[in-house]
Amino acid sequence: MIRLMIDDQYETMPWDALDAVVFDVGNVLLTFNPDKLLMELHPDDPALRATLMERMFRSPYWVMLDHGTLTSEEAAVAMAGRNEALRPVIAQMLEYRLNLKQVIAEGLDALHACKAHGKKTYVLSNYQDYAFQYVYDRYDFFKLFDGLVISAREGLVKPDPAIYKTLTDRYGLNPARTLFIDDAAANIEAALHAGWQGFWFSRPGKLAAFLGT
């Protein structure tokens, strides 16, 4: 049986069919744009930007940060590899990126709409522990959520089916009445396999149109 995303089943949000809505953080509630970060810090050095993109954001070590198996200090060493001159540059990037986050109004409006309709709301996100704690303390809207499952705290990362089961079991959710909003297609696929409803936030305006916000 084919599992369809919720917007392929309904024209607008079927509020009565849902008990809970689960939000990703990056590019749903807060921006995550490595290109912008690299340009901000190193506007005149395209070669360095390319190196940092590969060594940091596209590397297995970034996944290990999300998994909670590396500290930021360990990650800077690992990402630099044999090029020790890169280590302080990467450490600066890991620190500075926290200050470039911006709230995505469309995602925040969706959260408020869910609360206005009486839905339970949760976070399910791949995030390093210290970085998530930073944004949690900085942005008050995180206090609106009824629960949080953060990858580094669980030792699990999306799209591992176990992290979806963790949230489902911890908060006693009915998967069929739980909607997940994420910008990554693979993470929505995993949610559908977990029996959840899924909404792929693939472009600006799509979520607002579906929710009528």
C-alpha cells in the first residue's frame, strides 16, 4: 500500500484527523544555510569556502555531532584532519553559526496555528546538544512545545526509524494521527514508514497555503 503525504490526500489541513504535529527545526523553524555562513565569514576566499563546506557540513563528522558522539572541540580536530591550520577556522565556524539563525515566520505561524487548534506539538530534530540548548534558551517559542526529541541526546539521527519510535512511545502518540513537518524528503519518507502523516516543507509558501496561515 502506498503511503501518501498529507497534502496529497487533502487540499487543506485536516485538523480533525490529527492529535499531534511534530516539527523539525532546521529550515522549518530556524534557518540553516551553510552557504550564507561561509559567505559571511569568508567572502573573499572561495577556495576556503569550498574546503570548509566539504570538511564540515558534508562530512561524516557533522553527522557524528548530530549523533552526539563528538564534542565540538573533537569535531574541529577531526574536520581539520592533517591541516592543523584549519582547526581554529573550523572552531570559529562552529561557534559563529549559532548567531546566524533566523526564525522562519512560516514555520512559526504553523506552530501557532497548531496550538490554536488544540493540537499537541513536538520537536524532532537532528541537532547537536549544546547548539540546541543555545537556540532553546534564545527563542521563547520552544516553550510552546509539549515535548522534544533531539538526536544528540538520544544517540539517534533521522531518518533512523528508532528515533521516530522514541518520540511515539515517549509521548504516547497515535502514529496515524501524528503529522511530521520536515524539509528533507528522506525524513518524511521515514515518518511515513513509521505510520505517521508527513508534510514535506520543500519550498516557501507551501506550508502556509496548506494551513491557511
